Amino acid sequence: MVEYSSPNTNKPLHLGHIRNNLLGYSVSEIIAASGKKVYKTQIINDRGIHICKSMLAWERFGNGETPESTGLKGDKLVGNYYVKSDQEYKKEIAQLMSEGIEEGDAKKSAPILLEAQKMLIKWEKGDKNTVDLWKKMNQWVYEGFEKSYRELGVDFDINYFESNTYLLGKNIVTDG
């Protein structure tokens, strides 16, 4: 088994992913050429607070934008909203600090962060609207990734999604 790429679904593939994709694919092909069965896999980090930050920013500032309406690959579009979330977060921290709140406390109590945390809880509870938005935005990203993979000439036999496995780890941590 050779695992490579392993992107987050809240930003586009970058130069490091390209390097890892080309190296992982090359290693897979070398092993296969020696007669071994190779499983090319990736683990897609498709859940968590970082994903909710992109979703929330798209809800607040996206005005219904889609990859089709903007001409952007889906991973690039969603990545733009992750950046927008961070920009708004920094503004909110600065505002809270100007009101006399210590930086550490401001970072923990910025409204956009608190709202993203609430969104994550809603996602984990299976809230339909939240899960539907997550599916829609992740699909945009998956389509963007696939376009990049085709252009690089790499492929995968198996995709593992964190959203399908995180509860296994959560239960182990809880039991511990």
C-alpha cells in the first residue's frame, strides 16, 4: 500500500501535494514493475473545524457562488473561503483586543470561530442543512482534485475519508 496526496477539502492542492503525488505515484509504479500488487491510496481530511470555517465563510460571503459561476476549480473556490474565514477571524480578534480583551481570550472568543465550532457540532449530530452544505462543498473540491490528478497523470485505487473513520478514533480516545 502506498499512500500519497492526502489533501484537506478546505483548500486547493499546492506544490507540496504535487511533489507528494508524483513521488507516491512513481514509487507505486516502480513497485508494480517489480511484480508486486500495489494499492494506491489517499486519506482525505474532509471533516473538522477547518472544513466548517470554509463552509461558514461561504454561507456568509459567498452569495451563492459555485465553481461554474466563477470559472474556478472547486478546490480553489472553497480554498478562497477558508482564506476569507481567516481574514475575518483576524479582524474579529483585533476588534476584541481593541475592546480590552487579552489576545489569547480574543482568539478563543472570536464570533466566527464560535460559530464554526457550533457548525461542527451540528455536523457531528447529523443536522441535515449542515451535512447537505458539507456534501455540496466537498463535491466541488473532489471534482477540483480529480481535475488536478488527471492533469498530473496520477490515480488512486482507494480513497479513505476521515468522515468515515473519525468515530473509530474518537471512541478509542473516549475509552482511554
